[in-house]
Amino acid sequence: MPDSSQSDFFAPEPTESSDGAIRTGQPLAARMRPRALAEMVGQEQLTKSGALLPQLISTDRFGSLLFYGPPGCGKTSFAEVIARETKSRFVRVNAVMSNVAELREILSIARKMPESRTLLFIDELHRFNKSQQDLLLPDVEEGTVRLIGATTHNPGFYVNPPLLSRSHLFRLEPLSTEAVATVLRRALTDTERGLGDRQLQAEDKVLTDLAVLCDGDLRRALNALEVIALSLPEDRTEITEGELEVFARERRIRYDANEDEHYDTISAFIKSCRGGDPDAAMYWLAKMLAGGEDPRFIARRLVILASEDIGLADPFALPLATAALHAVDFVGLPEAELTLAHATLHIACAPKSNSATKALAAAKQALKSAPVQPVPLPLRDKGGKASKRVGHGKGYVYSHDFPEGISGEDYLETPLQIYEPSAHGLESRIADRLARWRKLKAEAKQNPP
């Protein structure tokens, strides 16, 4: 249920008690949260002069806001800054722990306090199901509450369309290495909220390396800095690269299986293979493996790539990719990583052709756009007396009786041009062969046996 602090204005610092003292036990990342929009580091595309968000905050004329971005990029900080600068009543909810009963009570209290201009911050909004999100709609529409939702997941997939249409959507990017390192330096020297009392020193390279290890996640970087600082003996005054080694060994790639990171990374992998960039393809492969992606999923995508984007330009790609899929099941990780690397490099470096993809699409379109052609009588199965009596198979010309197996016969009542071979790789030979066969077919029609 909401606590008593939710009925008060957002006057005290979010990291302080009402008398201004820092709350004991709070992580460094919480203590170092910005207290004003001017203190926000990174996300300049949202905070620069003339941008929409500062205008909305300064005029205090906004409805609901959605902040979408990876962990530790400033979504919660934006919410707290907005509440502070607009002097709104701030109610914080985490969608993982909340329920319908709590939401109903929060909304009921907000209706009784219209003058307080309640700002409802829902962290991890994507965790709310459709009915929970629908519960917010009437009060959002009436302006009873102004919603600020934070999500690491694409709102287009996880936020109900009616709620999404009533909100300003702001996309946040991972913070740059420079921005994270700047805040780490500030935390080392800040005696009020940071680690300044320890009087620790760190070279710029050490802070930059720590920022790199944290992948644009400022919260993770600050908490890592605090852990490193607290682990040092009291007589130590410098953080060196040696202190980063343990953290680096335990570093995990940010990769959420079955979520945005999963889809974005496999998309980059596929497009790198298709685009003939083996270096990028190997990088995205390594990221997926480090993030714990299912190797069978990667192998299946390679099999699809082999037909969709390579096809007859390199007919060895499909059996190789299929062999890789079987090898992944047969060998298992970690050795199967080598098999995936082998198949990835072959597919990325192979000549490309999407002629099979286009031919299948053209054939489907031909079926849709015109009446389905009957099978010509000479091509029909002549098995059985009834079939023979109606002429099935009559007049069929055996291809092997003619040069290169080309008899001059048509195999559709109305011939169609569906397959267009590319000029890439081995498929160029097919193009030459088909051109020669067309000539032989024309000659055979002019001189029937």
C-alpha cells in the first residue's frame, strides 16, 4: 500500500531525509541522483536548449510521459527531477511489486487531492498487464494523475495503444563513456553525497575503463565504484587498474533473452551477414554467446540466411549451415561456438543472391493474381486405366532424348518468367546455362521430332 510520504509534496531531496541529512545505507547511485534538470549528464538530445522536454517542464504543461531506454540511463532521475521542478506530489510505484488494489488506492487518493497535481511514476511499466494499464486510462484522461512511465522494453509492444497515444514518448540512449566517467569523477570528490570524505584519487583512464565496462549503465558504474572504494583499506588513497580486474572478470554483457536486446542483436547479426561484413557478424555472434543466447536459435537463423540471402550463388552454404545446426546439438557449448563461428564466417563471406526468395514470392503472386493453371495433360500421372483412358501422359516427350535434356516442351499451359538468376558467385553459371537452354528450346520448337 502507498506509504505516508506519498501524500506530501516532493519537497525533500529524494536521497535525503526531511531535515536534509543523507539517509544512511543508500547506495551511491541513489545518493548521486540529479536534483535539477541542469545536473543531468548525457541525453543532451532531450535536455538541450529548445528541446521539447525542458519546455514541458518549465511551463508545467504536460500530460503523461514515457521514458524508454536501457538500464541506468536516467529514466528514474528524469522523473524525480520533473516532480521536483514542477513541485508535484510524487508517488512512486514499481510494476513488479504493485497490484490492482494498490493502484486503485493511489488513484482514489489522487482524486481527493486535485490541487496537489499528483505525478505517478511507474517504474518497469512493461510489467503491468493490459488490465492494469487500462485501469490507469480514466484518471490519465481526466488529468487526475500525470503518469510518468519508465520501461526498458519497446513501448510499441508492451504499452497499451490507448495509453501510448495519450503520452509523450522519449527515447533515452545508453550514456556515453565520457558522461559516465564525468559522474564517477564527481562522485569521488563530492563530500555531501559522494565518496569525497574518503579522499580517494583515480586516474582518468581508470574511471574511463570502469565506464566502458558498465556499457553506458550509470547506476551500475556508480555502484561498482562504491564497492571498489569500500573494499580498499582505510590507508589506501588511490584506485588503480588493479582494482578493476576483479570487476572486469565478473562483467556480464547486457543481454535480455527474448526481449529487445535479443531481437536487436540478432537483427544486427543477420544484416551483417547479409551485408558481407564478417567482422561485424562475428562481433554480434560473440555478444549473443556471451549473453547466454540459445545457440540453436543462432544456428537456425544461419540456415534461413543460407537460403534467403545466399541461395544458388553458393550452394554449399545451406548444407554447411544445416551441418552447423546438427553440430550444435551433437557437440554442445562451449565447443559448438567454433561451429557457429565457422558457419557465420562462411555465410558472411559468401556471394549473395536472394533469387530463391524472389522466385518464391513471384510464384505465390502468380497464384493469387490469376486462375490456377491446370496441369497439362502430357505432364499428368498416367497410372491406372482410368487415367490412361482420359489421355493422361499422352504426348509426353522424354527430355533425355534431346541435347542437354531440352525437348522444347512447355511445362505450364501459360509460360511464366518467375526465376531470375543473379550474376553472383556460382549462380552466374546458372544464368548462362538457362540462356543456352532457352535458345535450344526455341530451336526444338521450330524443328519438332
